[in-house]
Amino acid sequence: MSEDNHQILFMQLVMQNQQIAMMAMGKIKNPVTDKIDRNLEYAKISIDTLDMLLVRTKGNLTEYEEKFLTEALKDLKLNYVDEVEKDKAGSAGKESSEEKETTEENSPEEKSAE
């Protein structure tokens, strides 16, 4: 197999894992289900796989391949952190609205109005 074919296959592997991670983060539609699904654990597995690939191929990639992989990882990690923060904010918002509802249910004003 020629060096050009190896480079093409390498880039396809990177793009495949990148697309899987983006689908798992809910950033793009799953072409099979035609729905936006979200599973951050699956996204992390794809990101970790690319991270491992970068470490294991250190010194064996062309400058272009290394930059391509590094940029893909940077983009995925930033998106992943963004999604994790959204989850945290959503959880915090849900908890505070539940606390507010509980407080309103037990407020003395409501009881005195009865």
C-alpha cells in the first residue's frame, strides 16, 4: 500500500472518530436514526481513542497528519467541556427550581392565606 493510501486511511480514521464523538455529544444528527442523540460517555471514548492514537503514533506521523489529529482533538475536547458544563448548569438549574417549588409549597404565606 502506498504512503498516500496510508495517509488517506489515517485521516478517515480520525474523521470517523471525530464524527462519532460529535454525534454522541448531540452536535450532529445520527444518520441512521435521523435523530440527535446524546451520550457523553460514548463521546469520551472516541476522544480518548484519538488521544491514544496521537500518543502511540508520536514521531511516526507527517507534520500534516499530526496537525490534523491535534486540531481534531482540540475541537472535540472544547466541545466536550462545553457539553459537560451544559449538563452541570442544567442539573443546578433543575435542583434550584425544585428547591424553589418545595419552599413555595411550605411557605407560611400560603398557609396563612388558607
